[in-house]
Amino acid sequence: MAATDKIQIDLVKLVGGDRLLRLTEPESGLTLEQKLDPRLPVVRQKQRLLDVFQAALAKAALPTG
């Protein structure tokens, strides 16, 4: 499983004014993006997405078979 400190977090502002949160783990190449809800705190959305991302990385690291 990848360490949290290796996860790259980008906040991208789109042309229409919407914002996109992108998490990338460079070693595995796994990327997860989510459009942010302007009504909710960014910190809460970031933590939720980070939890999902870490779970996906952990699942990808499980041996198959």
C-alpha cells in the first residue's frame, strides 16, 4: 500500500468556475477525481475522497489468486 505522503493532491479550477479535486499516487498511477460541491467544506470533501482513495490503493495492493 502506498504511503499517504506520496499521494499528490491537486485542486483544479475549471473554466465554468467549478472546482475539481484530483488525487494521484505516482507509483501505481491510480488517479481519482471528484467535482467539489460548493455548499460543503473543501476539507471534509478532501478527507472523504482521500479515505476512498486509500481504500482503493489498499485493495489494489492485495494479492490476487
